[in-house]
Amino acid sequence: MNSDQTYSISMLDISASIMGRMDTIHPTLIRDSDHTILIDTGYPVSCHCLLRHSSG
């Protein structure tokens, strides 16, 4: 992504009944004006790890 472009990071909440138990996963979307990238991180802690490691 170009450093002059604006981008956003969104964490989704997707709930479903899995093996009789309600479970929620949290995939993340990174968007700029041209692209959307899905990061299937699964659980909330993974998003924070992704952000921490993406800073360089």
C-alpha cells in the first residue's frame, strides 16, 4: 500500500453453531481505495498480533 493512501482495518464478528456450540470468529479486512484483503485470523488476539508485527 502506498503511504499516501488512506486505508482501514476492520475486524468482523461472525457467529455460527459448530458441533452444537455457538462460536464466533473474527476475520479482519484491510481496505484501501482499490483493494480489500481478507486476513482470516480467526480469534481476536490474532488481530492484535497482526497489527504488532505489521509495523515493521
